[in-house]
Amino acid sequence: AISVNNFEATPNPIPSRQQFTVNMELENTGDSDAESVYARIFGPSFINSKQTAERTENFNGLRSSSDDRPSIPKTSTWQFKAPDIGENREIDYTLHSKIFYDYETRANTDFRLVSQDRFEEEGYTQGEPTLDQSEGPINLRIRGTTPKIFYEDDGNQASSDICVVAENQGDGTAFTGGDNVGEARGYE
């Protein structure tokens, strides 16, 4: 998991028409190193009107802590200019952020695919498939039994169904689609 240790605009309050800085500190509090960590900020129109690249900072990799090494937080900053709000006015704004990073769950399973006649000849019994997977926020399961029996259909082709279930075990949102953060879609 990636924790946000600090997220603030300075100075605060920000004088009208003046430069200000947004600071963010991230730390990996999870069990696995996080690669390609990005933070994107959202807020009032004078920030959202900026190009995505101007609102996105790359924290690179954040290592997790272990018994022999602590995690090391990283800080990044954005620079913006406050709008002209006129005289004798105060406006409160809220900044939001989304943190993106590449976590990978790798899984391996072995299963045997046998024809129905072979299954009967050999006296196979079916059991649950085994799955070896890496630590990560996505948990994979194989639903079904092994060995898988395939049946000849009308076209004389062998076929059998295999069901793979992916569950998000983390606190974040898993993303897919697109080659970069800006094109990704989130799934709970």
C-alpha cells in the first residue's frame, strides 16, 4: 500500500496572483516494492486546466520495508500560480490526488487436459487445481477441477472451459486499459 504522509499547499493562505507549491510525500507501507509510482492532483479549474503532465509527478519506485531495511519516503512538488480573485475576498479550495503504481501479481498453475475416454481408462480422480502466486494486491483463483476433461463437439474439435477469478485484495483500485496512466480505467 502507498501512504500519503503529507499533501499540502504552501504558503497557506495563498495570496492572489502569487506562485504557490503543492508538496506531497509518499511512502510504501506494503509488503512489496512499488514500481512506476505516479501522483496526479485535481482541484479548482486553475489547476485542472493544466495539461495532465503538469499535474502528474513521477515518484519512480518506492521500496517496501523489511526486517533489514526501512522504507524511504519520497517527496515531490508542483508549482502553480493562484488566480486573481479580486480585492477583499477569500475562497477555499480543496485539492485531490490519485496515486497510480504498477503492482504485478504473477500466478502459475498446473493442470492436465485429458480426453473423456483417457480419463475413464486411467481411472483419474478430479481435485482442486493448485496455484502458486506472487504477493500483490490481486488474488487469482482457478475455479474448477483437474484434470480437465475435454469433450468432442459436433465440429470434432476438443474443448473445455477454464474459469480464472481475479479479486482485488488491496485497498486501492486496479487499473487496466491504455498504455499509460492517462488512458487507464479503474476497477474496484
